[in-house]
Amino acid sequence: MEAVTGPPLLLAISTLERCKTMPELRQIHAQIIKTNLVSHTFTVSKLISFCCFSGVSGGLNYAVSVFRRIQNPNPFIYFMLIKSLSESSRPLDSITLYAHMLTRLEDWKGVEFSLPSVITACGRLNGLEEGKQVHGQILKTQFVFDPFVANSMIRMYFEVGEDDFARRMFDKMPERDVITWNSMITGYLRVREIELARRLFDMMPEKDLVSYNAMIDGYGKSGKCELAEEIFGVTIRKDVKTWTSMISAYVLNYQPRKALDMFREMLSVGVNPDGPALVSVISAIADLGFVEEGKWIHTYVSSSGIEMNSGFIGSALIDMYAKCGHIENAYQVFRIISQNRNIGDWNSMISGLAIHGLGDESLEIFHDMEKMGIDPDEITFLGLLKACSHGGLVDDGKFCFKLMQEKYRIVPQVQHYGCIIDLLSRAGHLEDALRILWNMPIEPDVLAWKAILSASVKHGNIKIGEAAALRAIELAPEDSSCYVLLSNIYAKMGRWDDVAKVRLMMKQKRVRKVPGCSSILVKGKVHVFLAGKAVDEKCTDEVLFKIEGIVSQLKLEGYKPDLTQVLLDVEEEGKECLLSLHSEKMALAFGLINIKNDAPIYIVKNLRVCCDCHSFIKLVSKVYNRKFVVRDQNRFHHFENGFCSCKDSW
């Protein structure tokens, strides 16, 4: 290539540095051709570098077209394209270009810079054979123990599932830097070899923040929160990723209160949260179910100038407001981000409406989504099917199940089948539900069988219910709800000997029934109630006295306790007493005592609301002229003026 210097060269380089759009790029390229700078290696390298790494839409394709017109590209030009292709949706092209480079270059000097990128491409393609070929070529050179190359090889072998090859590579390295150790640790964590990862972590001669953060993250994802706390505690210089990993560990291990406390501590020491930290803490608040904390986080996001479209923060806020019972706030956030919604925002809104039983509204959002040309995914249809199930929309649910397959070519997963089975069985179409279950192309999971089981209990089909319960227990022997539902079937038939056998089976398998538990937030404090008592026992007597008064008043209005909900072999008086002590009734009474008359009362229950409590709360909403919002295990119930939003089809 010719040596060109002077003003044209400087002008081309300076205009490239200011370029922001593809039309501008084309103009600069035309000027480069016009001034004969197209034959100047440095200028063409700058042009291709800009195309590959500037982020301009269509830049990579343009770089490839420019490259094809270069007669003798040097290793650096090859490197830029190989690297860019390896990180794009075209990793195979990266490998092909690397092979082309080896045949074109007489001198392989400079080829080593492309090795980490082509190895990365092999990993992304799950290309074990291609990776081995590159490895074989490396063994013939002096680059076999180059840290960048060796670390890339380790990561690649983990990505293609060859852990032993990765370990062999690691063991043969004469020198290992901290990146090498971290590559092994993150590789082991990715394949759930947590003990091997910890062993290497303890052996590391020198650790950095990546090492600590990886172990916190790995322990969190493995359900070992105490060990994540241990690593967090010994991390001296924590960065935002350290805090985020610990918050995420608490969320993943169902400790939302600790996650929220950790977030507050993070702010108190002056660490500004990133997108993942905010999404994690918003998820924690959604799990807790109380909106006051969520509104505080929302205010923090707005006042900090953080875009709600960045890092799925908008989706998390929609989900949080929906799960805290404030579906109007969820829709308000959805409207605010109308210009830049991603698929997660639409899915969060559809799923949020679904758990509130607003099936028609979920379908309306879906139709808006279609009108805007946004293709739904598997999660979209999961939300729609749940919306139809909770709303009792059988025909709409069948249509959605058909639409996802025929129009959008989405293959139903076990969760989709579970939803359609739940929809049909809940509506009393037990034979149709069973037909789908028997003809599923995949093995039904425990949720599908539990849907059949619950419907059998509800509609009194004992034979089918018993078979479904036994199959559910076989699939999930540790799930206490399967045993409880089977016991309920026997109790309703008065088969107390069989009830005793189920309890004995639970005892032998060391399965403990999950106790009913209801929570209510009053004056910034969460109060928790079990059957017949408050966790903070100071208020138990006051609450029990209040329940007595409520029951007496409701009986004047025609309330009759549904004694069929007490599945114990006791006298009727004892059954009525047990019913009055259910945890949601305790929380309701506490709310009536402590929450002012014009405010709705929000209650969170860990299990499904029983039929008697449902009828009870409906009547209380009418007699006391109060609004109650109850979140149970599956959905929301909005009680007002003697009616429930679920229309009694929960």
C-alpha cells in the first residue's frame, strides 16, 4: 500500500472519530476513496475499527464489505473482524475468517492476537471439534502458555462441557495469573461444581474482587446463602458487584427482608446501586408483598435519573406493583415507558393482570402488543394462559394455546401444558384436561398432576383425585401439599383410617406440612400470624377477642361457617373454633383494629385461601364497608361490598 500523509489523512481520521451514523460513515468512506486513502493501511484499519466497535447500526456488515475489497489485509485488520464477529450473532464467520487468514498470510506473526477471539467463537458455537483443531495448532507454536490464549482455552472447554480438558490445561500451565484462577472458578461454578470452585478459591495465591464476587454469586445460586455471607464478610474492598451478588443471593434463597436490609446498608456506605442491584431489590419487595418499600425504591430510581428502560428496571417495577396488589401503579409505570418497551415490559404487564384475575385486560394488552408488531415469546403465552385460567376464560385460553403453536410456531413447554390443564380442570372440564395430560409429548410435571388433583377435590371426583395425588407424590415426595390434598380427599369421604395412613406416610418420609401463615403491614412493621396466634404474641388476645365480635356480627347477617373445610375428626363445635383461628382471619382482625377506616387492608398469605375464609372476608367487606386485598399462593383477591374479584373461581 502507498504511504499517504498530510491533511487528507488527518481529516479522514478526525471525521471518523466524530462519526455517529451510517450515512455519515458512507460519506467518509467515499471521501477516503476519492483522496486515494483507500490504499493506506492505517486509514483502512481505522475505518474497519470504527465499523466493528463503534456500535453504529449495520457497522459490522459494512466492515465485511470493506474488507472484501482489501487486496492484502494485515493481521491487525483480520484481528478486528475476527474479534467483532466472535462477539456478534455470527461466531461461525469468525472461525471461517480465521481459517482464511491462515491460508493467506505468509508470515504468521501477529496471528496470536486473534487466537482468544476465535477460541471464544468456538465456545459460543459449542464447537468442540473446531476448538480442538485450534488447540492443536496452538500446541505447535510458542503461544501455548500465553496467558490470554490459555485462559480463553479454559473458558472454551467449560462452555462446551469438557471440564476435564479445562482442568488438564490449567494443571499444565507453568505460570497462572489471577485471570486463570478466576476462569477455572467461574467455569466450575457454571457447571455447579461448587466444592471444586471453593477448593481452587482457597488455593489462590492472590485473589481479586472477581474471585470474591464469583464465589458469592455461585453460593447464592446453589442455595448456600450462609457461605455467600461468609465470603462477603471477608471481602475487604467491596464494589457494587459484591453488594449486588449478595443481594441477589438473598433474593434467590427466599430471604427478601435480608436483601432489602443489605440494599439499605449498601446505600449507607455510599455505594451507588447498578441496574442488577435495583432489579434484585425490587424483586425482593415483590416477594414481601408490601408496596411502601417499593414506592421508596421507585422514588429513588426517579430522583437518581436512572432510566426505567435500562436493565429491566421498568419490568421489575411493573412486576413489583402487581405483586404488591397495586395493579393501577403497575399500569402507570407501563404507560410511562411506552416509547421504549421491551418484551419483558409487556410480559410483566400481562402476568401482573393475570394474577389479579383480569383476564380480559391481559388479552387487550396482548392485542396492543400484536398491533405494534412485537412478537410474543414463551413467557407471553404463559402469562396469557394463567390470565385465562384465573379469569375462567376457557375459550380464550384454548385459542391462545392454539395461536402460540400455529401462528407463532412456539412449541409448548411443560409449564404451558400445566396452565391449559389447570384452566380446563378448574372450569370442570376434567375429561378434556386429562386428554391433554395423557397426550402431552413431554412427561407431565407435578404441577400438572396437582391441577388435576385440586380440581378433583373441588368437583368431588375421588377416583381421579386419588390417582393424581399418588402420581404427584411419586414425582415430588418432599412436597407436603400433595399429601395434604390426598388427605383432604379421604377426609371428605370420612375415610379417617386412610387419613391416618397419609399422615404416617408423611412422618416416615419426614415431610412436614407447611403451616398457614398470613402477614400484614401496619405502621411500617410487618405482623405475622399463624393459626390461632400472632408471632408477636402480645396482640394475640386482642385479635382473638376481635374475631369473636366479627363472627357474632356476621352470624346476624346469615354467616354459617363451612365446616367441611376442617378435615379433622372432631366435633362440630371444635371445627367451628378451628375455622375462626385461620391465619388470614387473624390478620384481618388485626387490620380492622389498627388501620384507619378509609384505607384498604392488604394481607399476604403463603397458602391458598380456604373456602370458608373466602366467604368470611366477602361478608366482612360488606358488613364493615371495608376493602381487603389478599394475596395468596396463586393470585390476588380484591374483596369489596360483599364480592371478590375472582368471581369465586379461584
